[in-house]
Amino acid sequence: MKQFPLFLALLWLVNAVALVQSQPIDSYFQELGHLKQHNGNILLAQNGKPVVNFSSGYSNFRRQVLNTSGTQFNLASISKVITATAVLQLRDRGGFNLDDAVSNYLPDFRYSDIRIRHLLTHTSGLPDLELFENLVRQFPDTIITNRNVLPELHKWERGLYFKPGDEFRYCNTEYNVLALLVEKVSGMPFQSYLQKYIFTPSGMNETYVGGAEMSSKKAARPTAHPHMKPHPGYDSSFVLVDSMSRFRYLTYNNSGTVGQGGVISTVTDMLRFDKAYFDGKLLKTGTMQEAMTPVKLNNGQIYYSKGMDTMAGEGEMTYGLGWEIFEQKRFGKSVGHGGFKFGLATFYLHNLAKNQTIIGFDNTAGSEFGRFITSALLLLNNQSPLPFRTRKSLVTLYGTALVKRGIDHAAALFNANKGDTLTYYLHEGEMNELGYNLFYMSDMANHRELALEVFKLATFIFPESFNTYDSYGQLLRDTGKKEDAIRMYRKSIELNPANEDGKRILSQLLKSDSDRNSPNR
């Protein structure tokens, strides 16, 4: 009788365990897709090996193109991990020290107190996307690129938001400057540097840098396009975010910068990056540990956020050199990064203690994205996932009826179903969004009347919410009903004396009312 080789037996056992582990996870994600609570790709890995690689929904709804494991997504702010890796590679080669002034290498950078470390850790005090508002206002068809960053900083009149190192303030501009630093020190275009020193060593053959320099050949690859519902609350159809003029400043004008985002990749390629990084192929071990160490502010305190970016549940988050750092009692220390653009959500997590990896993309930025990322971590650790939310939105039921059949029918339908809490849920934020969308975004003939009706109903449903009265007052003001707007702002401030914006607007309304009634007018 032949002996069954030990290594083959162990290999069979590992594969069998992986198969058993993947089965409940597969079932969970299949149900998630069936409920249309996920539209994108997700990959879960243990010890660098995929456990689940699942795709659902459409990369392009209008053309009915399905998402597949090979569909490329804009990584959004996950790109910051890659940019920071490039910076640390150059530091390790002797290009600079992290505590060097940025202006030593970029002479046109006007802030001599800002160090390279400040850029990596979001502690510089630089302005974010508001930096480009004046330029776009002057030249509406401008596509911002990294070449605009230093000139616009030079023209910035408001100064830094705080002394560098005093506070943490998330800022995309910092990573645009870091991309410029990589180019200056390496003598290579940013895209070329990443290709040579990160993408190629990692085996990331389906990854490239987008932005204004993106080639038509690469753009023709299967790519997930960000989608949104243009009128949530009464229209369930998705459209391309690029077609929505309200987001033009972000999706068009700010589409050409790199460093803060703009890396295009797949879940499989991101797993290749994850493996190369944690196998030590991209950085020295000591540098990796440095990158994953929490930032200390000037007062010696470590910055902590109450939330954990995309994930739900217990735990807290801080920041290192390009990495978000997550600390959870049940799972230990993890690192990663979340990303968001209108119509797109991304998340990357690597659990250091358990060597587990989660990479998730959704090109509708679905409301359940954070819950299913959290459930993925639970399932990888043989724990029950968060329960599916199967109840329907009462606001959507009401909003659809309001638009299609009018005020009376919608009110009757709402009242008939508001007690059915097993079937429907009611969320104040959704009610607010419905009202604002109807008032400011709709082109229906009676859209303002319908919006006012939404907020009128909301004051009866949420009578203790200062925000409901504040929002209703805003719409009344914008329709010229100042007397009623004043009543609503007064009620809002009564419920929340700290409503400073409400106080300011109320003061303006009272002043204009006084001026109008002045005998000297």
C-alpha cells in the first residue's frame, strides 16, 4: 500500500477547511446580492489565499454590463496607502527624512513649517478641495491636475487651519503634494514610479493610475462606473454620477489629480499588493512597523476617531503614515483604508494578528456597504454576520406615492402603513433627503409644493427634532414665506439652543422684516 505523502495530506486539509469556511460566506454574499444590497466586488482572504471572491450587480446599469472579478474600480482613498508606500521607499533610499521641510524639495511650496510627516499623517493644516473653488468659479471647464496644486496654494489667502502637528484633519491636498514630491525626488512621473516600484514588483498587471493622464487603451478596460439614484425617495433607478450636474465640481473639475486617489485596480490585484506589502517586498520590516504606528500630535497625544471609517460596531481608529489603524477587542489590530466618491465606496483591511484581508468595492456606494464589510470580518472569524435589513423604507413608499398620485393619496398610504414596523422602517434622514431633493433637484412643475408637504408631515412625525423645523424653515424662507419661516426657526432654536446656523438665519429674517416695516424705508 502506498503511503499518502504528509505534505499532500496537509494541503488537502487546508483546502478542505477553506472550502468549508467559504460556504456560509458564499451564501451570505449571494443573499446580499439577491437583496440588491451590494453592487460591486468583494474578496476575502486568509493567509494571502482567497476564501471568497464575489461579484454582484452592474458596472454599467444603462448597458447592463455585469461586475466580474476582473472589473476595475477606482480605489479612491485606498490610493493613499500606495502613495505613502512610494514616499517611504524613497525615504529608505536616502532621498529625504520625514521631518524635512517639504519646501526643501518643492521650492514653490510656500509653507516652510510643514514637514513631509505632516502630509503623510493629515496634520499639516492645509486646505482640502475648497482650495480649487476660485479657480473653477473663474474657469468652469477646468480639470484640476497636480500642476494646479502649488499655484493655488500660493494664492490661498486664508492660511493654514492650524499649526502643523497640532491637529488631525483629513485632507486630500496633502497627498497631491506627496505625489509631486515623489516626482521631484525620483525624477520620474508619478505613474511611472508606481508602475516600476510598486505595481510590477507586486504583480499588479491590472492596475494603473488614472487622472487626466489616463490612456484611452486603459480606459477601455472593463471598468465600474459610479452610479447614484438621482432622486432617492421616489425613484429607484440608477444613473451615472458623471451625468449629474450637481456633482460636477467633484466628478469633473477635480477628476485629474493623483496621489490622494486615482489608482484603478481590481480586487485580485489589491490582494497581490497586500501580499507583496506584508511579505516585505515593498518596504523594510522596520519601515512597515513605522507606517502602522499611530500619529502623535504636538501635545504628545495620539489622535483617535470615535468611528472606524466604513466598519460598524465596537472599536476605534487612528492614523499612521498613510494607513488607517483599527483597534478592536475581538479582532486585535488591523490596518487599511476606506475610500469614497459620489457613487463609489471602497474599503481595504488587513488584520495583522490573524493575517486576514478584506477588499470591498461598491459602485453605487450602497447604504449597506459598511454593514457587509463588518459582516465579512465576522464571517472570516466564524461569527454570525449582522442581520440583513429586509424592511422597506416607508419614506420611499410615501415619496413614490406623492410624486405619482399626489398629496392626499400619499398621506393616506403613509398613515395606513406607519404602524407596520415589521414591513417598514421610518428614518428621519430619509425624510429630510426626500424634501430637499424635491425642492432643489426636481424639475417637476409642482416640486416645491410637494417638498413643503414632506417637511410639514415631518414636523408631525418628528416633533422633537430641531433639524426638522430648521429644514422646513429653510424651504419656507426660500419660497418667500418669511413669517412662517421665522416661526419654524424659533421652534428649532427652542429645541436646540446651540443651533448657531439657525440663530444666524433667524436674525437675518428678523432684520429684513424690520427693514421692510421701517417708516424711513
